[in-house]
Amino acid sequence: MGSLLGGALGYGFSPPSAGPQPVRVAAHPPLPATSQPSPPPAWNAQLAAVRKAPASRSEAAWVKWAFAVPDADLAAAVAGLNPLSDFHALRVLFSRWVGLDPTAAWNAFNAIPIPKSHLSWFGDQESELLSISGSILQHNPRALIMGRMLYSWHRHDPAAALAYAQKLKVEWGGKGPSSYSPGDYQITEFIREKSLAATAPGALPALAAEVAAAASLPDSYTKQKTLQSILKKWAGQDADAAARWLLTLPEKDRAGLKLGLSADSIFSKSAPALKTEILITGLRSDGVTPEQLGHFRSIPKDRWGMISLSYNTNYQIEKSAAALEQWTSQDPAAVQAWLASQPEDELKTFLTGEMAGTLSRTSPNDAIALLKDLPDDQLPSAVGGLASGWMQKDAAACAAWVAKIDDPATRESCQLAMARSIMSSDPALALRLSLQITDETVRRVIQQNITNGLDWNPAGLEKIIAADPAVQAAVKALQEKP
């Protein structure tokens, strides 16, 4: 991640007018004694040629020239450039110089008269900092060079670079969210990124305390992305260990990472039990509502974008249900024990129904037995889950069982959900199910949707109508009274 942020680190940095004190760092190899205090005369022609380069090639020309400067001449090259116009060369020269002689490079940087731009890093809400990627066109020369120097120095001496970044943070940091310095934001992210990156995968559990301690930092976006990146790398090496570590975090800290949709890909190779728990706890932390769970079951996937709910929410529910299905297929007893430990809420009822739906494909009787002890107010949701799974295996048998449910509301909600789900794959059964819905408005809407789906195949619709007089009457009424 360092290579990605290095060129953008430090947008908006503006140190106090007095500037920091001269750098005091551990000894490093000094520049050769032949370094010149001013550029050799031969450079004048080179610099003149670079400055004449067209705007579209200006940056490339400066960078090429700066990389060609010998190490012994870095100080002289910096001294001979114009800080108001030669930024691209300066950022390269300083990033090279700091790796050879950090004391001289930092002292020269602190003294150079680079303008201090004042660029706002705040979005619609003052406490919400913009991301680096969202501010790529905002250039603060002093901050950009500082960022390059920190990252370059870190490659040569990680401990010294982090120590000096901490010093910069103390000297130039803000006093709180309302006065948070954009430069302090960048220094903080360098410190966090490099501190986390230096942590070996096996030692990642120690990050739990860091995450909790950093919860009040306003740089939450980059903190989340950095830790997500580390988790992804760790999960690639040991998916189960990464998952177990995440589950040890306090719920507040785990929710603060906002893994969302990325949790499914990060933990794709984790054991089904671990992956299920991560995805489900994520859903619960995000505050999934009964309405969202109900819409997920009743609306076909290809129509997710047509409802008011977020596509991402439906996707999260789908991935959570898929993980539970995989786990149920392997160890239903363990899933049942885990479900018993979950909070009594709508999500638990939803998951019980999903488990029943998975069991119904191999043992409908076991699936039905799973619901026998549920309270009456939880049955509609759970039965809906059982039906949604069973009808994928045997829609006709499922429809016959649903028709025997005593409670009218539960029975009709299942029939409506089934009709919506199979209207494309089995329009004949969907129309027969729609006949059982007592609410005329709801019944006509679902019937209209089913018949509209057959506009391309009028012969197929006629065949369905001819096979069932009740369906024929319903379609006729629909056509007579649109």
C-alpha cells in the first residue's frame, strides 16, 4: 500500500511559521564531500531544456532529469531549483537524498521556501475527512514532498522514519477533530500504515488493542482500508486464523471496520462456520431490518435494483445465507446449536428458516420439525425460508405442503413469495399459487407480472390457461379489467 499512497501522502500539509527544529537522527552515511553548494554550470542548459518541455511531458522530463542526478550532487541540485515551479524534480531529489543523508535532507526540506497551500480536507460534514483517492487533484507541494520523503526513508530505515513521523505529528498535529490538520492526517496515516504493515501475520492478534485505541481518530476511512488490506493478505495465508482473530475483537471495534461486502471475499476460504459467523455478525451490526429480510425473500435477484432497498444489503444477505447453507450441508447439528446461542430477533428467525430451507432439499420432514417449537409470531418468516429452499428442489411438493398451513397469513405470504420466485421458471404453478391470495390488489399485481413475463410466448400462455379453468377465469378477468 505504501507505493500507492506515497505520491499522494500529505495533501494540505502546512507547518507553523516557525517550522520544526533541525532533525536529530541516528548516524547515516553522509553525502560524499564533493557535493556542491550550487549546481554546476553545465546543468544550466539541461534545466533550460527541461523547462521548455510541453506541459503534457513536463512531469516526465523533470522526473527523468532528477533520477539522472548523481548521488554526490543531490544537495547542489536541490539548491539550484526553483521551489515555485520545479516541484516534480524536488520530490524525486528529496526522496533520494533522505535515504542517503536524512539529517541533511530534512534540514534542507524544512528550510526551503515552498509555498504553504491551504486546502480543505473536509467534506459535507466537518468530521468526515475525504479519502486520498478523492483528493488526487489537490496538490500541496510541501506535503507531497514530505510524504515522499517519509516513504523513501522508511525503505532504508523503518524505525527512524516512524520515529521522525511521530515527532512531526507532535510538532505539527491538530488539537482535535474541529482543528485537525490535513498534514497531521497524512502523518497519522503513514504511521498507522507502516506500523500495521510491520506486524507479522502471526502477531496480528496484538492489533486488537491498536484498533480499540484508534477508534477515536478521525482518519477512520484509511484505517479501515489499511486493516482490510492486512486481513485480506493474512486470510490468503491462513483464512481460519484471520477469521478467528477478527471474531475476538469487541463488537464495536469489529463493526467499526465496516467490512460490508468485502467480508465475503476476504474470508472466502475460511471454514463455513467461521465465515457464517463473520457475515451474520456483520449483518446484525449493520442493523438489517425485518423489511429488508422480507424483501430479500420475496423479490427475485434480477429485480433487486427495482426496489427501494440497497442492492448491497441484498447482496450481504445473500452471501450470509449462502455461507449458512454450506455450513448446514456439512454439519446441521452444529448450526442448530449455534443458532440457539443467537439473540432472539428477526435475524435469528430468518436464519432458522434458511437452515430449514437447506434441510428440506434432502429431508423435508427434518426441516419441518426444526420449526415446530418456534413461537407463532416467528413462524411466517421461518416457514418462508423453508419454502424458499424446498421449492428449488420440488416446487410442486412444497406448494402442496404450504396449502395445508392453517394460518391464512402465513400460508398466503408463502404462496405469494413462491409465485414471485418461480414466475419465470414455472409460470403455470405461479399462476395457480396466485389464485390462493385473498387480497385482490396483491393477487392482480402478481398475476399481471406473471402474464407480462409471457408476452414473448403467447402460445405458452394459452397452453397454461387451457389446462386450468380457474387460471383461465383469472386471466380473463385480468384482461377485462386492467
